[in-house]
Amino acid sequence: MDSKHQQLFTRYQHTRKLSRDIVEPLQPEDLVIQSMPDASPIKWHLAHTSWFFETFLLKPFLTGYRPFQSQFEYLFNSYYNHVGPQYLRKNRGLISRPTVTEVQEYRQYVDDNIATLLTRPLSEATLNLLELGINHEQQHQELMLTDIKHAFSFNPLFPALADHQPQPQPIAALNWQEYAGGEQMIGYRGTGFHFDNEGPAHPVLLPPFKLATRLITNGELQDFVDDGGYKNPLLWLSDGWAWLQGNAIAQPLYWQQMEGQWHHYTLSGLRPLLQHEPACHLSYYEADAYAQWCGKRLPTECEWEVAAQQQPLDNSGLHLGRLHPHCGTDPASAQATLQQLYGSCWQWTQSAYSPYPGFKPATGAVGEYNGKFMCNQQVLKGSSCVTPQGHSRASYRNFFPAHAQWQFTGIRMADDV
């Protein structure tokens, strides 16, 4: 292998190992459950990420490659219509076969063949596809943890995936940082990897604005709950109020009262709600209602990104011994004006997910990666405590529908100046 091949293969191996590390403390029974249509069994994630490398790299570029199992193309295709039909998403938890062992064998088979592929001369475009596959698996590593947390939350034994019990800490003051606005550039402008939806870079015109210097805490969100925030229709968007009523939602996801005290389920098990921790697992509707209750608003994605460009990039993130939001006291962020930009919770913006000026999806099936979802979604910025390290940047555009709660999503408020 030449140096670039070797560098990418090392990253590939590291990423594939992290998926194994996530699965290591789980039992086979844990890997096959699906708690809702938006989530998938971990076994499916493990197979689908291998399907991605097989479909977009091994089949077209490794001469003589024979698929591990021809029906996997159908079972583990997520949404690539150009590749072919897909097994119904909401029924992924019904797939008991192939077994977990067979999926692990599939992963090893793909790994061995990727190693072979990288001994051959490859074009820059092919290497870029490998890098896309690595970043794609990192996204699914985050989904593995959010999906298993949602599934475990239904278990009255409240299983713990990590053994970490944080202690109460003082709550930092909620301050505000002002920004002058004016003409600013957003979008990816570097030379490294980025997803297609992060570009093209382009100018935006912003009025002066200010952002809260940290995320909203559990204690502050509890004040909203205790003040009847979930019962006041004046605080909620019309769709949000309909969602609230239709799903009988009266408090944040994973919160429950026990003996008059709020607890919440974490991947460290059920424990009392710590007031200083960032409030998490909130839908866009909840984030917007909380901001309305405070007389503030959520930032636009342009505001968030312009502010983040002025900060050091803190690439803290997934730590398998922690697996819940933390206070953002990492050394890299200690001197930053804005705390918790990365590594705690994804932060909702009021921006609808839409293409940047001049955006064009890639040709072929891989062009279905991001572009076709640019409807009925909200942009989130930053990263969370279950985002793999090295997967964060100011230009990153995450996106989910407004009702989504099971991701590690929180609130950073904004206001006009």
C-alpha cells in the first residue's frame, strides 16, 4: 500500500474496531431488538455498514469479488433506490436470520476484501468513497447507541451499558456572547473530508445576534416542566402541540418521577436527575417551546456556524465509559467563549434542512446519501457525547424531523441584539 492507502486503511480498521467495542458488552439478545420504526437493531447497523463497503467499493472495484450472500443486498439496503428494493424499515427487528454470528462473519469477510482492494491501484474517487464509508459507519455508531438506549428504556430492569456515576456539580452562569453579524461565509472550506450537504461555501448576511454561552441544563428544563410548560398551548408550535397531545407527552423522554423525585434513564442505568447536566433527548418542538417560555429563540444554523468558526474545534466525543452528556469542561474548551459546542448534545436550530446555493448531489446511488432528505427536517449543529471523536466540525449539518427525541439533542438559546 502507498501512504494514502495505508492511512485510510488504518482509519478503516480503527472505525471497524470501535463498532466491535460498542457491541462487546452486549448480549446477542440485545442486538436484535427494535423499539420503534425510527430505530434499528444493532445487528442491522453492523450489517448495513458492511453492505455499504461491499456495494460501493468491493462490487464495482475489486475484480472477481463474490458477495458474501446475495440476499444481503436487499436485507441491508437502507434507502438506496438506485441499488434496488429494501426490506421494510419498521420490520428490521423481525429478521432473526442471518444470526449475529453470521453478521460478524460478514463483517470479517468485507474487512478481508477491503484489505485486498487497498493493495491495488485505486483512483482518487475510489479512495473518496472509502472515506465516505468510514464516516458513514461513524454515523451508525452513534445510531447504535441511541437506538439501544431507546430499546433498553422499555426494560424495567433499566440495563446499564456503561458504569459511570457522575456527581453533582455547580451550574455555570448562563451568559450571552454577542456577534456583530454582517456578511459571513458558511459551509465547508477546507481540504479534508466533508459531506456533500456542507457545501458549497457561500456568503450569508446576518443581523447582530447573541448566543447563550452554554446549553440548557436539566435543572432549568425542570423549571419549565414544573411551571406547566407541557400544558401551555401558547408556548408550542401548532404541529408541536398536536404531537404533544397525540402522544400524551408530559415530560422529556426518559424522565420519570419516583417517590417525588425526578429520575432519568441513562446508559449508566436509571439515576436521579442531575441539575447541572445538559438537558437532552429533546425534540425540536420541546426546544422551541422552552425558548418561547424564556422569551428567547433558537439560533439559525448560520448564526451557530459563524459563532463556532471563532472557537477552537473541540473534537471530544464518544467515550465508552461515559455515554451521557457532560459539562463541557474538557481542556480544549476551557478557554472557549461558548461551552459545549461539541461532545455534549446536538443543538437544534430554527433552520429547515435545505440545499445550499449551488448544491448538486453526486451522480449514481451515492448521491442519495443526503440530498433527497432536504424536506421536513430541521438542522442540528455541533456533536454529542456519542459522536465518534474526529467526526465534528463547524460546518457539519445533522438533520432530523421535528418530533425526534431519541437522539442526544439539546438546547442552546439565541436572541437578537
